Amino acid sequence: MSAPRPPDAPRSNARAADAGAAGWDGPAASRRIPPIQCLLTFEALARLRSVTQTADELCVTPSAVSHRVRQLEQTLGVRLFGRADFSLTTEGSAYLAHVREGLSALQRFPGATAAPGKRRLKLAVTPTFARAILIPRLRQFTEAYPEIDLALQVSIPLLDVVAEDADLVVRFGPGHYADLEHVELARDRVTPLASPVFVREHGPFERPEDLESVPLLRSPLEPWRTWFGASGLDWAEPTEGSQFNDIGLMCDAAAAGMGVALVRLKLGAPWLENGTLVRLYPGEAPSPHAHYLCWRTGTMDRWECAAFTDWLRRTMG
């Protein structure tokens, strides 16, 4: 049993002792906590290593970024960045871990299902983009950011198949998204592809006109008129033939010998590399659409969203 407190011991001193044991010294300690905007700026600059990009992400001026970093260093009494390339000092690296942990704690809400200490990022992505482009590269991201848990969902916004609760959305379309902020990830070129067996049975394909009598696989995601026009053909969009709302399924159908598919080269790369699809002609046409990463205003305030966006733009470049 603990000894009773002497009757003449002031209660305020007892509370102070308890607070000190807990690592909190009351109002004086709160004045030593750096401003949140300084912490957010430090985290963004450490991640992006560019004053301009940090200013763009936080919607402030470059001079404001520099001022906030100086203010944080003065508050802490240490240098956080060592050289002009914004590499971190030893103290900066250690402090960055604490800042990220603190920001993560502030953004956790009751009922969150992510693992303790991890950020949850919900990404909606088109199916073939995920299989052909994202998944082969995704291990690089998870190794670089082990503190982020990714949740991938399928989305085909061009066909109104969307994941409404996603933090970030990969869209394929014209890029006019008035309701969302967005950045272009990649443009591509299209060309007809078919299986080697189909080419042997229905070829040779020496001129674009040779496609007139063969089955053309269709998708609203990639209209044939794009390639027709670039090839000098005054043909209408096909209205007959098998139709697919997923480019990957259409590639699989073409690989199975069902017909000729008009495919973007980046998305068709896995089938071209394993030989299940081949090109019919050397000519290509620019796709009228591109892949965009989209988000709602304010999403980039979360560092995990900004980190993934920066990584994806770099890996797509």
C-alpha cells in the first residue's frame, strides 16, 4: 500500500509531478510543439526534395516553404537538411520518422482497419492498367513505403464503374474532369494485334485494307475509328463482332484467335512479350485518351497520397 500524501503537500505540485512522469509539462510544453504547417512542410520537402514541388503540393509559395523549414530548425535547434539537394541530416532523418508517426496518429480515426502505425491508402485502378503496368512495379513502392497499406479496387470510370470511396483513382479518358484534380500519367499509341495462328490463317496483312474481311474485336475504351483515320481509311466504327469493356479481356480473346484487337502498346506489352499477340502492321496511331491519376481537393494533404502520386509519376516517366 502506498504511503498517504502528507497533508501539507500542495495538490498542484502533485499534479505537476504526475505530469512530469508522463513526459508532459503542461502549457509550457505546448509552446515547444512546432506549428503543424511546419511539420507538414518538412515531411513534404523530405519526400519530394524540391521546394517548387513542395510549394505546389501545399498550395503555398516557395518562399513560404523555406520560411517554414527555417522556423522548424530554429524551434528544434538542429539542422534538418544538409545539402542543396535537400538530403536529410542524421537528426533530420530521425526527426522525420517521429513526424510521420505523429501525422499518422493524427489522421487515424476510430474504427480504422489499417494495422497500427500504418497509413491506409485506397486506390481505384482500371483492370488492365493494374495488371500490365502497376502490379509489376508495385513491389518497389511497398518496399520504399512499408508504412503504407494499399487497398486496390477495380474501376472503369469511362463506363461508370467507379469506386466512390477511393482516395486516388486511375482514369482512362479525355482528361476533362471538372469535379476532380488530376495529373496525366501516360499517353499511348494503338495498333492492331492478333494471335500468330490467326495471322497465319487469315493473313498476310500487308495493307490496312486487309482488315476489311476479318473479325474486329471491339471496345468502347478504344474506338477503331482512331486507327482507321490515321491509316487513311474512311471506315465507320464497327457495329458487329465481339465486344469487351476490359482491354485485358479483349487481349485474351485476340490471343485465343477470336479476331483482331486494337490495343495500346503499353497495355499490350505482356501479350507481345510472351508472343501470344503480334503486330499486324508497323504503323501506329495516337490514342485519343490517356491515363490520369485523379483525386478530390484536399487529398494531397495526406502524405501517403502525395507519396504514392510522386512515386507513380516517376515510375511512369
